[in-house]
Amino acid sequence: MAIELKVPGFPESVSDGTILRWNKKPGEAVRREEPVVEIETDKVVFEVPAPCDGVLEDILEPEGTVVVSGQLIGRMREGEVAVARGEPQQVSAAGGAPGRGAFATPSARRLIEEHGLDLDTIPASGSGNRVLKEDVLRVIEQPDQAPARGEVTPAQTAAAAPVEVPTETPAANLEGRPERRVTMTRLRARIAERLVEAQQTAAILTTFNEINMQPVMALRTRYRDEFERIHGVRLGFMSFFVKAVIEGLRRFPELNASIDGTDIVYHGFFDIGIAVSSPRGLVVPILRDADQLGMADIETRIGEFGQKAKDASLSMEDITGGTFTITNGGVFGSLLSTPILNPPQSGILGMHKIQERPVAENGAVVIRPMMNVALSYDHRLVDGREAVQFLVTVKDMLEDPARLLLGV
């Protein structure tokens, strides 16, 4: 029976996508739920799973083609996995044995390629003979369980999943001055487009301040071990900043609002975007209703977002929306910057590296761990007074963390 492979429905904010990679060739067997093709949009990468066991019969749209929702891109034939493989299926509900027919998640594929392993020698614990990241890590920790690629074994077959390589123009080498041209990814192109859009449509202004991080650092040191023991997650700085920002947004709602035509939309909720670096570029997953989250919940979700960004597994829901953004250039060593707004938001807070500096306290010069912070805001909506007072509120909350509990 012939089965059509179509592009999944994109959200309203996504008009089209580009076929990034076909994971199978015509004539190859495909298992149910196995990712057959990956489609890159300007926000995330979609995996299109096989609707049933069968064989990929035809690829109608090659890699690099721009496609839209519902477009027919390929066909497969149902129910011929064993015939195409020439051997019985090896799927187990408790986990597949090593052998042909296994397939890997994107994060597992990346580890397989990095460590030169053979996909078909790794025991699969995921449903449908899917090799998970945890399966690969077990093999890496116990290398005797799986041979590296190039060592022929009775079970060895095709090489592991291919590496994602950008389309390149061959390098020119004119008198020792080489150049290479690489096609911009859709995500990078979208980032560029939004940055230019923000600077052209918003009246962006930035105000600065500095925060003495000693009180927060002392609190972390005092309760770090107990916090981790109880909640199973490390107590970082970001949860303090999220809480302080929410208090600032409550007091100055213009920074939690956005402009829609000639209207101002005041949001009665706090969806805080946390800028995260990923191999494909900067992404901003959203902490939904962050005011209702405890600090442990905030730290847990940020950790999950970071792992998803690294594995390229963020969903459209993870990164859509947001009423305010926090970005931390300090993790890369930045001391000061002017962050650019994430439209249609009216504010973004930039954190920076903590650095010991001499400061004056009660008439004496002391050394304190100081952080520069920057608030960029849309001056069409937010006046300088509100912006400065918002940043002072964040500063006050962090320099006296008891305020976060008392709401004063």
C-alpha cells in the first residue's frame, strides 16, 4: 500500500521550511515513528516520522528545497521492512538488540558521529528500536560494548547517521588568501532579519547599572548543597534574576507590554524568555507563567531548555511568544553590552560577567563581586523614568534578596 509523506502543519508564525536532510534513500527500510526527513524552519527543526513500517519508495523534493505545510515530499510502501532488510525485525518493547533497523535521536546521532561509533552495534532502549542519547553514553562509558566505525563485525552494516554539513562553495585560494562561502541557515537568516527589524521599527534605548552580587552569592553558598539535595538541581543566578525581573515588571507594566499597530497590549502574565546559545544560533525558549514557578522549577526548566537547545530538539511551543527577555553574555566573558529587543517585546535585560572591583561602602573602599546590567527598551512605549526605576528595582531585589520573599 502506497503512503504519502507530507510536510506537517506549521504554526501560523511559520510560512515555510527547507528540507535539511533525508535520513533514508529510496529502497531503504523504514520503521514506524523513525524520522525519515528533517525540515528546518526559521525557528526549529521538524522531524517527519514514518507513519508505519515500510520502505521509502520515492523522494519527490530533494534536500535544500523550500516546502510549505501539507506539501507532498515523498512516498513509502507499507509493510516491507523484513523483505527490504532481508532479515527478521528486531524490535522489543523493552529495548532493541543491536543490529540493522535501529535509528537514533538527533542528540544520539551527534554523539555517535563525534565518537566514531556504529549505530547498528548500540543496544536501543527507546520504543521502536530507537537509540537514545543515554544508550550512546553507556557505550562511551564502557567502550568494549561497541566497536568503533571501521571495525567489521557480523552485525555491522551501514555507517552511522551523516553529519549535518552546511552547503559550501569550494574554497578559493588566491595567493594564500583562502575564502569559502557557506549558505546561511534559516535560523541565522531569521535572527539577522529580526535584529534589523528591531532596530528599524523600535526606538531602542539602553540604560545601565551595576549590582553587588555579594548577598546573592552568600545566599547560594549557604543553601546550595541543601537546595540541590532537596530539589535535585543546582541553585544558579538565573532564578534570582527571573524573580527580580518579575517584581520589576509588576511595578512597571509598560516593560511587560507590546505595541500592536496603534494599540498597547498590556500582558497580564509573565512569560520570560531566556536566551540560550545553540549550535544553530541563539534561541529564546520561554518560561511560561514564570511568576507561578518556584526557584527550583525555574532552574530545572532552564536546564532542560539548555539541553534541548544543544540537542536541537526545542519545539515551536518552547520558543514562541514571551513578554520579556533575559540574556546572559557573562557566561562568555562579556563585561558590558547593549542587547537588542526581541520584537514585539518592549524590554530585554542583559546580564554580564561578575568581576571583583573596588567600590565605596559607608565611606570605605571595599572589594565586591560586581555585575554590570543593561536594560534595552522601546522608547515609544517606555519612558526613561520607568526604565531606570525598573532596573533599580532589579538591583534592589538582588542586593537584598529578602525583598524577593517579602515583595517589598
